[in-house]
Amino acid sequence: MHVVAEAQTGPEALEMARTHNPDFLLLDFTLPGASGPELVTQVKREFPSVRILLLSVHADEKYVMEALSAGASGYLLKNAADVEL
């Protein structure tokens, strides 16, 4: 795996996706300027084949379903990320 960009906000992440056309995105569920699911929807609209994993502190099933319904490939809790990734 090769990291091609890092972003601090949702709009910046979308711009980085446009610039680098990645195969995979690792996104925080809560980014300034766009929620994770909103950003997933935008990215998938432009890059349908990109795989997206959302990281979150929210364990509630409604957040997981929201992310997957938006097109995320997976959902991972931040407290498990170091082991699960």
C-alpha cells in the first residue's frame, strides 16, 4: 500500500481523490466540511470502483448502516483500527 495523499477536510479529501484517482480511501466518519457518508456518496459518484473504508468512534449500528448504504466498502471502529487494519 502506498499513501498518495492526506486531507484534513471533506472537500480537501474529494479534491485529493480527483487529483490522485486512488484505488482505496481510508476516511474518518467525521471530517470538517462533510460527513463520512456524504463524502462516500460524492466520491463513489465520480469514482465508482474506488474502495472506501470509514473509521469511526460510533459503534451504533445506524452509523454502520448509513456508511454502507452510502457505498462504503467497510466500517471500522477507531479503537480496533490498529489491530483490524
